Amino acid sequence: MNTHARFLRVVLSIAVAASAAMLLLPGTAQAAGFGRKLVAGGLDFPDTFTFTPGGRIFYGEKASGEVHIVNPTQHTNQLFFRVPNVVSNGEQGLLGLALHPDYPKTPLVYAYATRNVGGSLRDQIVKITDQNGHGKNMQVIFSSKTVSGSYHDGGRILFGPDGMLYAVQGEAHDAGNAQNLRNSAGKILRITPSGKTAPGNPFINSSTRDRRIWAFGVRNSYGFTFDPQTNRLWETENGPECNDELNRIVKGGNMGWGPNENCGGSSPGDTNNSGPTPRILPKRWYTPPIAPTGAVFCQRCGLGAPSGGRLFFGAFKTADIRRVTLTSNRLGVAYQRVVFTNPNGILSMERGPGGGIYFTDPGGIYRLIRT
């Protein structure tokens, strides 16, 4: 059974359990000295969230397209905006959120969603103006020309240290797209806050390639994050029935996924064997698959000295959070360990304004803590 099918089956079973329990119990679940503290419960599959500088939380509901604002200190939850015409079959839906780097001075909220546009499916990025806590004037700044179907839509969006918006679009369940530089599917993209091609992109002077591309050869990703010490981009990627990946993304790099992939090969790299060389191989492969999701770096995150500068990422299928120690030059992975198991899997992960690490599961938002 393919990873996407397993992922959907797990999503459905967990969503049903979460709906029944409503996940309202605060408490702490423990594993290897780590636990969780409930920030907001009773939510409806918040697969994306982000923080304002003042600590409020914008989160999105996958199926409804609704964006909500949680105020943790006042214990309020208000509807901000509903992205219209969101399609939520399979892995589709409202998949990513980001705030303008100069928010709230520039009060723009960005959302990535699969939408029905005139009867056709499109993966789109929209920007919404925040007017006193209410979303207004939605504008589409990116729209794919690839019909993604029910699988492999990607959806993570994040502003980088350079002020540009990074986004990942899955390869639309067609491995050939990942190596086709004329379209955006199977790529990590880099655009300006207004949706234009970002200066300095590797193919910006090409007339035969999508100039928004930052890296290619990507299958399907739910998480990436920037190393605050080096500004390098790290990404988690879902493989087929083998070889989930942890990657360090390189500008203009080919991550190797494409039509020649082969899970039955003798080498782990047989799922990264397509397109031009050199190919950027993963820093870690995971077989059997773990369905990796959100990722975040610990920088003064309050989790103790051994965690400083470490990369944390979640896995939905194995329902855990892993702590990754990088090599001394921060270009590779020295070792990793599972530090926390969450009963309902891990969706997204983010760093809060004070440095704390937060994550979501199908029913709530939590802070990762030491116990």
C-alpha cells in the first residue's frame, strides 16, 4: 500500500477518535522526559498554524478552509476568514499559513489551499488583509497549472530570513512532474510577498523553466524550516512505500525524485535517481515510512541544554517527535532520537515568539515541554 493511502487511512481513523474525545483534557503525555501542554483543544484538524509577534495563533482547518485566531492568554477562539471553494478530498484542503514578515505593520495573512476554480482544481496561495481581526480582500498570488487530484499537494509556506515566501507544491501524484522544470509541481518555490518571481532565484533568467523554482525533484512535503544559525533550509518529505526523507535543500538543487524511482532497488538512493546530476541525497532515509510532517529548530526553546540548536520534526504515522543533532558544520545529521510520542500523531510544528516549540494534532495545539 502506498504511503499516501496509509496516511489517509490513519488520518481518517484519528480524526474520528479525536472528534469523539474532543481532546479537551489538558494534562501531559510523557516520553523520554518530554511532554505536552494543551494550548487550545476541541479543534477540527488544524493542520497548519503560525504565531503573531504578540503570541496570538492563526490556525487553519483543513476541510472547511476556515482560518481562526486563538488568544492563549484570554482563552478565545474567533473566526478570522474562510477561504472559499476549498476542496478537501484526500490530502487536499487548507494546507499552509504564513504572516507577512512585517506583520502587524503590514497586516497580511497568506494561505495555501487546494481550491475549485471554475470547475478545475488548483493549488493556490492567497493573501488576506487583516482588518482588526477580520480577513478582507483576498487576492490570489499563485495558482498552479497542474491539477493535483486528491494526493501530493504539498502546502507548507514559510517566509525565509530573506523576506521571501517559500512554498512547496507536491508533484500531483505524477513523478515526472518533479523533473519537469516548466511547471511548479514537485518543487520548492520562492516568490516575493506579492507573488512575483523572487530576485536571485536559480532559473530567473530562463525562458524555458518556471522562474519561481528554488529546488526540484520533490515528491510531497508537509514541513520545512530554516536553521536560525545558518539560514539553511531543511525539509521533511514523504516517500512511497519506502524512503521517507529528511533533506537539506540546496538552491537550484535536484533532490532526485522522478520517473526512474524504484523502491525495490538495492540502494536507498534508488528513489532519488532521476534527472540531472549532481543529485542532492537525503540526510536520512526512513524505511518503513514514518510519514514525516512539521519541522522546527530549537533556539532558546526552553527544553534544556541538550536541545539547543537541534532540529525537531514530527511524524504522523509513528505518532512521534524526533530530535535531530546536526554535524558540527550543520550540513548533515550526526544522530537522532525519538523524544515524545503523541497519541494522535503530529501535524504541524512551529516556534513561538518566546522560542518555545509547539505542535498540532487533529484536535488541538500544544506546547512541547520537559517533564
